[in-house]
Amino acid sequence: MLRAGTLALLAMVALPLAQSMAAVPKGSFLQQHFQESSLRMDTALEHVEASAAGAEAWLAHTAGAQARRHGEFVTTVVAMVPLLIFIGASTWVYLKHKEMTNAGIKVKVGLKSAGCCCLFCIGFGSPLSLCFPIDEDVKDEVA
């Protein structure tokens, strides 16, 4: 975008300059002055293009760095989710076990405890359910 605007501006200046140069006699002071001006404009155009290329490279680098930082943040958050689930499931298992034992209910390792432990393998449970079982022992109540 910067290049197109610069080129348009230089074209607006260069076209009348070239037309007026055609009307000037060869070897005159004005023709030499026009040629020097033309060389200066070419040099200025090269500097502007180099600056534009540098600005584009800087913008590309900055955008890439921001994208990398965003990607690192997302990766960190996604990596934290299983840890938070583990902490929450472990807390729930411990509190449920404590609640059941305080209520006088006998507990054993059963389907709920084993299921919670197996879900740990895919990131949704806690192996703490084997140490603090959360299944009622129904044998003692029936007998």
C-alpha cells in the first residue's frame, strides 16, 4: 500500500517533468538540471522502496511474534485443564469419603472408586479414589 501511493506520487511529478524536458533544447542548463533532478528522484524512490520493504518486514516479524505468544498462552491454558480437573476430582473424592465416614457409612473400593481411578488415565478422574473409596459397603447393611 505504501509503495503504490509513493509510486503514484512520483508518477504525478515525473510525468510533467519528462514532458517539459522534451521541450528544452539539448545541452542547455535546464536539461542538465532536469537530468540531475531525475537522478535524485530515482535515488529517493529507491530509498522509499527500501524503507517500505523494511517496514513490511518489521510488521511481519511483529505479527509472527504476537502469534507465537498467543499460541504459547493457549498451549499453557490447555495444559492446565487436566491438572485442574485432577485437583478438583481429588478434592471431591476426599470430601465425599470424609462425608461418608463421618456419617457412619462403611466404604469400600467399588464401581465408583474404580471408575474414578480409570478416568484418571484420560484426564478426568483421580487415583485417590483407591485410597479414599467412595462406594457404600452394602454387605454390612444387608447382613
